[in-house]
Amino acid sequence: MRNIACLMLIAWCCAPRLSLASDCFQIRVIDAGTKRGIPLVELKTVNEIQYVTDSNGIAAVNEPGLVNQEVYFFIRSHGYEYPADGFGYRGKKLKVTSGGNAVLELKRINVAERLYRITGGGIYRDSLLTGEPVPLKHPVLNAQVLGSDSVQNTLFQGRVYWFWGDTNRTSYPLGNFQVPGAVSELPGQGGLPIERGINLEYFVDASGFASQTCPMPGAGPTWIDALVTLKDESGRERLFAKYVKVKAPLTVYERGLVEFNSETNQFEKRKTFDFDAPLYPVGHPVRYEMEGRDYLLFGLEIPLIRVPATMDALGELSEYETYSYFQPGAKKGLWTVDRDDQGHVKYAWRKGVPPLSYELEQMLIAEQQLRPEEAFFQFRDLKTKQRVQLHNSSVAWNAYRGKWTMIASQKNGTSMLGEIWYSEADSPLGPWKWGHKIVTHDRYSFYNPKQHPLFARENGRLIYFEGTYTTLFSGNKVKTPRYDYNQIMYRLDLSDPRIAAEQFTQ
């Protein structure tokens, strides 16, 4: 028995295996157009071994049994395509060798280009395993964060402040449900070029895990949105957000206003809002001048809520108005359409009524209070002319187009919440009439997109946005390792002829 054991040990030691960085077989997957590495490409063998490319577009194959073998890899990636063979298979046979490499090119179907993952573990795992350089200070684990829900960010005191929703950790299935946060430097001012990545400096607790920045009293998680920087009378910048408390299943039971204390890196409660008030800050704020006054616009689908851009007004819900045709004074849920003497829908800035939404307008149409052609929400696909229901959006001014640009997620598209659209208009209020799909997902969600005008380049020709990549609400039970429940950055080139400006003026 001893001799057999010795022979087995010698055989194992002498067998080819992929364990060290130099031993891994590197597969680099690149965009056929830009030649940049593509993150989130799935490479699967015939026996279901799956590799997923990191943010450099690299997969490190480290399976001992595959060394010196010709191995077929099925190739799949959301919004990208590899040619099919005569049997309809999309993949490539590669000779796997210790320390070897191969390059594969994919055609990009998406208009927007996937750049890198922002949050979570293993962002550049495979690059490190194959000895490739990486741009991040923390390329495989930062503040013990494995995954984070929807982002809020803004410029404050010369740095970019970032906050997220529920966040997973390495040491236990339950993580941070009270708003983790981080800061980063602006590109050109100590930060990385935005096309390369973002070095996040998390606020951490004694254990090294991303700390709670908004532990508001009450059961359940705390979430924030409507993050905005305002100046007080002395000119000092102050950072505010709306918070909500959430109980199972996903029920909001409290909302209010918090202010960030940069000395303690904690949000402090300033006010609890009347929960029955129909208007309050929500979504990603937009600054806009109307009638000679500076306003903040808020909204989920479209920013149809306004409030004067002052600290006092921000916390006073009686100052909030929405652009609407609802008659004021009606009981909650019994909204009626206001019309002029000629029977035309009468729009005005109104207090005490809820913001318009697709669902509300569909209810009014069903009640025959509103004709379909009178609805405010007329967003349609440029290609098919079919109506598109928006879920959430992020709106920003774009100097390159001389227009307001919208990055929006779709509800009930080819995936439940995984389709992203681009549109533009003369005003942040719209009309948002035509859209072009720029990102698609196969049975995967990519919700709560956030456009980043802070990072736009070449006078706005290149714009950047991110969203949350997750199986939540998708019906898909198979989660992408390392990527699931994390933020992914995209770049959109507004000179792309597929989204030519004249299309949006039809």
C-alpha cells in the first residue's frame, strides 16, 4: 500500500496542472470594434465548467484536466455575439496549454459599450492570475464588499461621494442594510481616467467592512435617494438625501430628509416627512432654471417634480409642485383630469397631487377620462414605433448634443428589467417621445441606471452610466458568479450613427 501511495504522489507531482499565475491559460475576449476587453463574457466547456471574463475581458482557465487538450468553449455575453457554426453552436475550440493564451473577438450588438465592474469581489481576479496589470488599488476585494444594490452619487467638497443600497459581505449572508458609502477623486484630480475605472475609498467599520452611514431608527433596511449638494447662506456646501425605512416584503413605512456629516461620515436625520404627502424628493435630481429661478427636479420615470433649489425648500414638502393635469383637491386615488373650455388637457405646476406615471395614465384611459393620444407618457421605440414603458431614468444636460439626455430602464421589455434606452429632449420635462435601446440582457435585470455627467468626455460626446446587474425580478435562478448584485459601468458614444440626433426629432 505504501508503494502504491508513493507512486500516486509522484504521478500527481509530475502531472500538468494550472495552479500558479504563469500556469493559467489566458483567454482574452475583446470588442471587435474597439479592441477593448469585454467584461462579463461567459465561456463554458462541454462538461459545464464555466469561466466569466473579468473587467479586462480575461478568463484564467485553471482546470488541470484540460491542459494540453483541445477544448470547446461556448461563448455567450449580454449584448455581444460570436458567430454560429453550421450546427448553430456559438463557440470556439482552443488548445489549452500551461501559460498559453488566446484572443477571441465578439461583435457588439449593444450600442453602449460595457467597460468594467465597479463594485464587488474579483473585479480583476483573472488578470492577476495571468499576470496582467490592473488599474485599481483594490482589484479583488475592497472593504469586504461582495455586492451592492443601486447607486447614488454626487460631487461634494471637491470629491465624488458614492452611496449604495443593501450590500453583501464576505463573512456572513447578511451584510450592510443601512447605506454603505465611499469617496473617489475626480479624473484628472487624482482619480483614474473614467474609462479605466474608479478607485473607491470606502468608509469602514472596526472589522474593515463597509460601515453603515445611515442607520435610521426603526425595523428594516434604510435606503436613500435624491442625493443633492446645496450651499447654505455662508456658501458652505451641504449634502442631503431622502431616506426611507423598508419592511418586508418591500414596503416603505417612513420617509424623511437626512444630511451627511463629513466629519463622522454619517447621515443625520433632519426631518420626517408626512407619509401621506403626494410629493417629495425621489430619484436622481436635476438642476434646471425656470421662470428665472433655480429648481431641483425629481422623479423616477421622468423628473416631473420641482422644488426651489434651496436648503429650506428641500425639506418643506409644501414647496413641492408637479407638472400635471390632475385637478387639485380630490381625495387620494380619485384623481380627475383638468380641462380648459375647449376640452383640452390643462397642464400646470400643481401642489397636492401625485406626479403623473404610466400606470396612473393607463388607469385614466381605462376609466375613459383620458384618450390614449392625450397621455403624457408617449415614449416609443424608434425602430418599431411600439410604446415603451419606462421604469427609472437618469437625466442630464449634454453639451455635445445641445439637448437633455435620458438613460432609462424599461419595465416589461424583452427582459423584465434588463433593457436600457437612450433618448433626448429640449427640456428635462420632455417631451420624451423617441428612444433607442442601447443595452439588452437575456433574462437578467439591470435596473436603476445612473448617468454620470461628472465623467462625460469630449464635450459630452462620450457619456458614462451604470446600473445594478442582478437576477432579482428576472425569473432567472442562475446567478453570474462575482458579477451578480453589482454595479457595471457602460460608455455611450453619441457620435454613433445608430443614435443620430435627427432621429429623435420625428
